[in-house]
Amino acid sequence: MSDALKHECGIAHIRLLKPLEYYKEKYGSAFYGVNKMYLLMEKQHNRGQDGAGFASIKLDTKPGERYISRVRSVAQQPIQDIFAQINERINKELTEHPEYNDDVALQKQNIPYIGEVLLGHVRYGTFGKNSVESVHPFLRQNNWQHRNLILAGNFNMTNVKELFSNLVELGQHPKEYTDTITIMEKIGHFLDDAVSKIYKDLKKEGYNKNECSPLIAKRLKVGKILRKAAKNWDGGYAMAGLLGHGDSFVLRDPAGIRPVYYYKDDEVVVVASERPVIQTVFNVAFEDVKELEPGHAIITKKSEKFLLKKY
């Protein structure tokens, strides 16, 4: 019972459902998502003060343009530190390039951290050393957009040894013996497998290599990947992930040990570890914020399709 009452890590996820120009016009800034993420994380600082991390993904970028940004900190006040770094970089770009100020397209193209898919995490250290390498979000990189995986969570797996052994049996060589790396590589394995299968199907259907990429994004079934990956997980967890092309997910353990709450309207999907945080930051009523059922996942496709799946 005590396990459920501890403050162990906090997650925050924002998916903007409108173009960035919409938020600039309505709220006065294309950095609306970044500003809201700061508030979500700051109001959950009680859940973890050992470190903080932030990651963002830009949708529909051109090849050669950076679309993933990440910053992590183990400073004494890690949330303030990472957003000080973000603000410093944004202000530097806007000062050096005044033409960016009123042009959202140029801001998105040239300024890091501005994006439509955002993930934040505050860390309460339970596994691994208290170094920046232990701070979420973790990143699994690949030159294929779909195979990039960013993961952050509030979890404590009780069978890490078994899960690690499963990866070794698959032929992998995990770089660390931690629950986060083990979970990320397991999801990554089934993500790679799904992308490869869809790619082969598309080639058989006559599509060329360049045409395959957007079609893989449409056909990728994130719920199926999570169901396969989570098959042997044992423990309490709430985790959120972003895929490089723009799909995102948040899932909760079948026992409901770790909390997950969410809110959705026509502008945004928001997920956090605490209901009052979402209420306050987005000024919404108690009943508008829903609790994610145990054993379920929130999946937001790049196409903006919103799904609640039992995995």
C-alpha cells in the first residue's frame, strides 16, 4: 500500500492539435506548448527533485532539419535550469534573427524546442546513479523517423533481470542494466519489427522507398507494439513515449499503482501524474480531467486521431 503513496517521479505530456500559428494568434506566442510544459513540471516538482528533462518533436519537417530537441539537468533546481537553458537559446535566436519574431514558420524551422509534441519528466531517483545520464527522457535514435523513440516514466519494475535476459535472448546488447533502458529497448524492438514489416508490405504493393515513409506513419499500430512489449512487465508504471514522426503514447500499469490523468479538447491533449496540475495549468474543471484506467494507453497519432486502448 505504501508504494502507491510515494512521490516517485512525475510525467507531463502535451500534444498540440492545431498549427503553431494558431497558438501565436490566440495566445500571443508560438511557444505556448513550451510555456505550459514549464507550468506542468513546476507544479509537479514535489514528485522529483533529483533531476528534470524535456523533449520535443516538430511535425512535418524537411529532411536535413533538426526535429528532435532534448535537455536534461541534475542542477540544484533542475526544472528552472532546463527552462533557463531553453529560454536562453530561444532569446539568442530571436535577437540574432529579428526576422523570426513574427514568422512562426521560421521559428519552427530554426529554433529548437518549439514543437507540437512535448514530453517532460521530474526525477525521484530509485534506480541508477544521480547523474544526467539517469535523467529522463531517454532517447533511442535512428535515421528513420519512425524508429526514433523518446521515453520517460514513473516506474519500478520488479523483474528487471528477466526483462534484461529477454533482450539478450533477442540478440540485443543493452548498454545499461536499468529498468528504463530495458523497457525502452523492448518497445524499440517491436517498433523496429513493425516498421520493417509495414515497409516490406508497401514495397510489395509497388510503392517506392520515398513514398513508404508517410504511409508507415499512417499504418503503424502503436497499441499493438505496446501490447507485445508489455507482455512480461511486472511492476508499477506510468510511462510516456514519443515516436520521431509524431505519434505519442502514455500507458498505465494493469494494477493502477502509478497515477495518470488526462484532458483533451480541440486544441490540446494533456497528460500528467496529478489531476489538480492539469486543472490549474489549463483552467479546466475537475470533471474535465479524466483518470486513465489501469492497463490502458492513450495514443495520439500524427494524424491527430486520439485513441484509448486496453493494451
